[in-house]
Amino acid sequence: MKYNYAATCLFGLEGLVADELRKMGAEEVAAENGRVFFSGGADILCRANICSRFAERIMIYMGSFKAETFDELFDNVKSLPWENFIGKDDAFPVKGWSINSALHSVPGCQSIIKKAVVERLKSVYGISWFKESGTAYRISFSIMKNTASLYIDTSGEGLHKRGYRPRSNAAPIKETLAAAMAYLTGIFDDSYVYDPFCGSGTILIESAMIAANMSPGAKRRFAAESFSQIDLSVWRAERERARDSIKKDINFMAFGSDIDKAAISLTLSNAQSAGVRQLIKVHSADIREFKALGESGKVITNPPYGERLSDKKHAAQLYKIMGERFIKQPGWRYSIISPEEKFESIFGRKADKRRKLYNGMIQCQLYMYFKVK
């Protein structure tokens, strides 16, 4: 059976998510702000959860409608076919958000949606009370400019949680964003990647996983694995498919450094958990020591920045040093993410290409340098 789905993602990554879903075999792919709609069978749902590098969650899309009053919200939610997924013993907690809408009370919306689903299931199952002791089908809602959208979450924990990073440094970059930075820079199975601010190793690890074609969700579990609508054999087949696609013998190598020695051991530990330890080398060093040696290399980095004045001054000093160390050289590319609007002037030259990305809720630019002249 074919279902309608939606993948949520960080702003700026919609195009990447749409492209990877098409490559997975998804149909009717359509990108919007922060989400990508698509359709497919249960195999596509499993594949998207296991293989997506850039999406935050994979959801079953139930429907959208205008709702400016609680009555409108109740009636429209009740009209949706919840019984296609939720059994009479299943749990169905509700959570979501509302922005720029008449229905601005999130707790109020949660309560109304819950009541509407209960009334729908009452009429279907002929019972007046639900134990909610079975499988959890987590209902998610968003209300944006008075348009409500309803989903059932299939991922559980966000897809950026690959499972390899139980600990991280003070300001970690999301795995999905790190993967996007690596992908946009252009990672191949013979690339040499460098991160002179490696932190917990996220950019290095995501780059290595791209080079080896390793599916980021192959080692973790998902909420939909307990859904009765999806046979466990489908999950097994998709995990086997993901394992079979891994490239074994590649010439890729990632090199990292950090002034914090604790970050070095953390990177190696996370790389071991991710299964890419053999593809990563790290050492303790200051950014002033960086040299672009060799015929080619790709520097992908998330230098420290902050909101406090002292942090901004420190970041500006680092940007200036990076501009001096990241020299124009044939075969070398530099990708640097920063929220600093004056980055280019501090760095010392204009980027050859810029792309707006979001690190959480912080609007950033990915500054890319690759031209020699």
C-alpha cells in the first residue's frame, strides 16, 4: 500500500532532502519550507529513516486544513482516518507547535486534537475508553498562518541522532547539517577532508560516511519498527540493502585538529562508534599551524562563535587567521559556516559561493572558496 509522508528538516536543506528521497525511489516529491512531502510504500518509509542524511524526521502525513477556531480544528482532525494506523489499545500522545495563527495556545490545540482523535476512534471501535497501553503512535501537529497539518511520527528520536555521538563538545553541530556541508562541498571516495576545529568529530565522521556510502541510520532503531502496518521483514530487507551498498576499499581520508586535547579523544571515540575510525586521523593543534599541503584537499569547518561580545571578538580573530592560512591553491576547497554577516571582510576575501543554512535556529551562511584566480 502507498502512503503519503513528510520529511521535516532544517531550513535550507529542503532541496537536499528532496533530491535524496527521489534517489531512494520516493514518488510525488515536493519541497516546502522546513519539510518535504513524498509518497511510497512501507519500504520507502523504512529506507528514508535508515538512509536519509539530511532529514530530521520522517512522518506519515495525515492531512492539512484551515483552522482559525477550536471547532474547526476539532471537526477537521476528527474527519481524518486515524483508525488506519491507531488500534484500540494503542497510545497516541499529541505534541506540536503554532506560529502566526489564531490558535496560538499549544496546550489548547493538543487537548482539542486528542479529543478529536478519541471521538473518531470511539465511533470506529465502539468503545468509550482507551487504555493506551499498546504501541505508541505519536501524533504531531503544526499550525502555521492558520493552516494546520497533522502527522504520525515514524522516527522516534530525531534522525540527526545517528547513535555514534553519546557525548559531544560544548557547541556541537547537528549531524544533518554537518552532512549537508560535506555534501555541498563535494565528497568522493578518494577525497581528503580537513577540519581544523574538529570538536567532537561530526564533520569528519559525516564526510567519511558519505565517502563510504554508509547509511546514517543503519545502527539505530525507529518508532515505526513497532507499527503493525509494517512487517519487520521490510526493516530487515532495508537494513541489508544499506549494508550491501557500503563501499569497502576507498582512498578517502579525513584529518582533524583542535586546540582542545579532550576533543581529540572524543572524536576518535565517536569515529569508532560510527564505524569509520580507520578513515580518520586527528591531532591537537592551533589553527595558526594549519598548512594546505598536498595536491588537493577540502577544508570543511564550523569555527567557534557565540553571542557574547568576548566570543565574537575571539571568533573574529579566528576568521582573520583562517583567511591567512586558507590560501588559494589549485585542488583545494574551503567551506566555512558562520552567522557573522561581516565574515568575508574579516576573512579577507569574498566567497566564490554562499548558501544560507540554519544551525538550529541560528541563520548562517556556508562560505565556499574554490577559485584560484
